[in-house]
Amino acid sequence: MQITNISDAKASLSRLVKFVQETNETVIIGKAGEPVAVLSAYRKDKAPRQLGGSWEGKVSVLPGFDEVDEEISESFYTSSIFPESS
């Protein structure tokens, strides 16, 4: 583990990133003698993506869900938005 201050980290970020990448070690960045951040290598998740979720198996779509109701469809195209005033 390497420790550096924020001004050195800013001046040599490329070098620090290369160090982290090659050694897989972390770098602690400090400010005024106190740790404030950690620079570490990114690890790509190699596990296969899981599809589904918390609702999987709990919800079902009923037959006819996507059928068009002619009465509702007709009202969209034949009715006026604002009724005529009397």
C-alpha cells in the first residue's frame, strides 16, 4: 500500500494509476496528514449477469392483456376533447 498527499497525487495521477493497475495495490491519498481517498484497481465482475429480480415468479400477465378494447379505442378517435357547451 502506497500513501501520497493530494498535491503529489494530482501531479502524478497517470503514474499512480499505472502503479495500481500493474501491482493491484491500493494508494491512499491524504490531505493535511489525514487519509481522504483510496485509489484502487477496477475489477470487472466476471459472474454471468442474472436476469429477473425480486418480482420474478410473483407476477403473471393474463391472456388478452394486450388486446385492444374497441369501445375505448373508438372514444379516443371520435370524441371531442372539450365537450360542447350548452
